[in-house]
Amino acid sequence: MDELNGRMIACQLLITGLIARVANNSPDPLRFLTDFRDEIKAVVSGINIAGMDNTDRVRQSAQKAIDELFSLMKPPSVD
């Protein structure tokens, strides 16, 4: 389980860097991030989670992770 958690954290960091890089190349980075976050949340809401009794708990955990991931991103500075 520790190995899985470590891999998930590494994946989140990689995705965060990728999203930030693409957003910086976008003409409107804040709008890009907002739209991307909304798309990810829609995917998590609609994904089929098989083999679990309590899929709501998994879905809530994923939504929380998405919120935390995007809350770390700040709008670009005006400098």
C-alpha cells in the first residue's frame, strides 16, 4: 500500500507540473486551469468504479484530491 501511495503522489506531482506548463503557454492561464479542473471533476463524477461496495467514498476522496491539487496553483504574477 505504501508503494501505491508513493506512486500516486508522484503521479499527482507529474500531472501538476504538466498542467502548470500547459497553462503557462496558454493565452489565458487562469481560464485554462478552471476549465481543466471542471473537466477532471466531471470525469471523476461519471467514472465507473467496479468491485467496490462504497464507491461514494472513493469518489469523494478523488474529488478532494482534485481540489487540493488545483488549490496549490496560483494565478501568474503580474511581474
